[in-house]
Amino acid sequence: MLKRPVLMGILNCTPDSFSDGGVFNTTELALKQAQQLVADGADVIDVGGESTRPGAEPITLAEEQDRILGVIQRIAEEVDCVISVDTRHAETAHLAHSVGATWLNDVAGLRGDGMLSAAQKFEQVIIMHMNGTPKDMQTTLDANVDIVRHVKKFFEERLQACADAGIEQHKIWLDPGIGFGKTDPQNCHLLSDMSAFKSLGCQLMLGVSRKSFIGRICDIPVASARDTETHALFAALLAKSHIDGARVHDVRSAASVRTIINAIRSI
């Protein structure tokens, strides 16, 4: 049984991710980071090989798979943790499952060809909302959209697609996709009304770690300097019982937040 809320440690095996691109670009470096994340309190290691930062160019399946499959296999062999694969491609998902990944985290919400079929294999599946693709999502913003209603409708449609594919609801997590094709006010609206998604009956995942909207609001241009603000959001939402998990870079501090909030709740 995983601790609650679940902490997903981010492990980007990419040269161009917005915060740690190029840092864990060998299997040995990635394995060492996975071990550190688990030591710091991570329950799940989320391994990704394709950057989804705004403006990111798509890569080939071969590139993505070359970056992550060996890493996932080594982590599965040497680290006591749950492994998630962060991909929007069915072929990569199938291969990642075959070498040890048991969670699937899809920023495209299982809309890609074959993704619903691939998702059936996994123990837990995270469906994220994104407007457009990473390459264009911040260039097609519509500030007039009722973002909470829009995202909730998207989730309802994806949950029906999952039900039709035989994916049980208890396996599904929902992530509103903070920063993925939203304006800063829309990101704030989503964070202030996360409870709106509770009625859908799924667990909620928070993904705000070091995001650019935090940098703009707090005037912090360097991504790696945004951990304090990230954990402030995590604590605020956790205290209100609006989330069931968080995807973070700085796991050690997030684990401390979890410990403090849980201690307060237990009194």
C-alpha cells in the first residue's frame, strides 16, 4: 500500500525538459537519481523520454524508447518502488510495461492511437488534460473559456471512453494539466476549484512542480528556484483534501509537507 498522498518523483531522461533537461541523460545517472528520489520519500518514479515543455518538438518513437526503456528496466531490477512511464505513445507504453512499468501517465489523455488498449495493461493510469500539443499548446490559448467546465467535460468524455474499453474507474487518476494550454488565470481557477473534479469519482493528481506560471506570478525566472512555491501549492491543496497525489522534482520537501499535513489531520 502506497503512502497518501502519493508522491511521484519526476525523472526526465531528456536533453530539453524545462527544469532538468540533460541532467539524467545516461542510464547510470538516471538510476542514481531514482534511488535518491526513493530515499527522499517517492512512492512512484515517473520516467519520461519526450519533453512536453511549451514549444517542444516531437521526437521519434525510437528516440523516446532508447532514452527510457533501459532506465525503466534497471530501476525495476534495482530499486524498490513503483515505476510509471510518462508517454503519449502506445508502442512505448507497451514496451515500458514489458520491462517493469506498472503505471501509465499520459499527458494526451489516452487519445492517441492504441492508447486505450495499452492502458488496459497498467495497474494505474493518469489521464491529463492538454489543449493542443506541447509544440502549439501555448499559442492557441482561449482566455474566454470556462476552464473548469471545459476540463471537467473532457474528463467525462475520457472516462466514458475508458469504460467502453473496459478500464476500471478505480485505476484512473485525473490531472487537469496545469500549464498545458492554459492562461495563468485559468491555471489559478483550476487550482482554486480542484474539488469540482471530485464528483467524477477518481483520484486527483497535482502537477505544478516548478511550472512557468509560478515563475511569472512570483517573478522567479529560473525553474529550479521554484520549489518553495511548488510546495506551498501542494500544502494548500492537500490541507483541503483536494488531491490524492503530486508529481514533484523536490521529493524530500514534498515528503515533509505530507508528513506535517498528515500529522495535523490525525489529531
